[in-house]
Amino acid sequence: MQYDDFIGEVQQRAQLDSREAALSISRATLTTLSERVDPGQAENVGAQLPDELARFLEEVDDVERFDHGEFVDRVGDREEIDGADDADAAFHARVVVDVLEEAVTGDALEDVRTQLPTDEGYGNLFEVAESDSSPA
């Protein structure tokens, strides 16, 4: 997926007013995700993205363990969207992960998903993608 397509999809699905806002929530989500998962896994996902987005996954070398609430807080702190609250940040992160799911192939995102604890709310990150998928 090309950069413009990724940002356009994020903007449309998150119902944002500008591409800059879509880039902001994409950067916030990808950077926070890179802080939580193994750098090698983050780089595997980043390798399938345009350079403008991949760099957000590849900048962090130190993995931290934090729960889903902290994940959402970090995304919210990084977003440059006026008036956004925790619910908005959680929704924005889900939208970015949903578009990410479509942008990468193979098991790259599944490998990331397996590194996140299922009992801490991280399953919510993949909620949009799961609800949109239809049975084959």
C-alpha cells in the first residue's frame, strides 16, 4: 500500500478533517506499537510499509511492557488532535491497526499480535479488523 493510500484510508475511516490528522494518529499509533513489541517484529511490519510510515516502527530499540491503558494514553499524548480523549485515542489506534492489517502481507502483523497480552485489552486493537472480516 502506498503512503497516500494508507493516510487516505486512515483519514476516511477515522472521519478526520485532514490528512495531517491522519498522519498524526498513524505516527502516534505506530510509534507506540514499536515501543511495546520486539524491534525485529516491528521492523518486519515496517519493511512492508512506505518509508514515511516505516520509520515510526523502526525508531525504537527498547521494548517496554505496559498495559493497554498505557498504550492508549501514549497514543493520546502523541496525537496532535485538539479535543481528543482516551476513547478517541483508542478508536484511532484501532483504525490505524485496521489499515495496517490490510497494508501488510503474510503473518507479520499476527507475529506482532502474539506479543501482546490477550488479557490486558490489547485484543481491542484488532477489533475493527475482526468485525469487518467476513467468513470465507
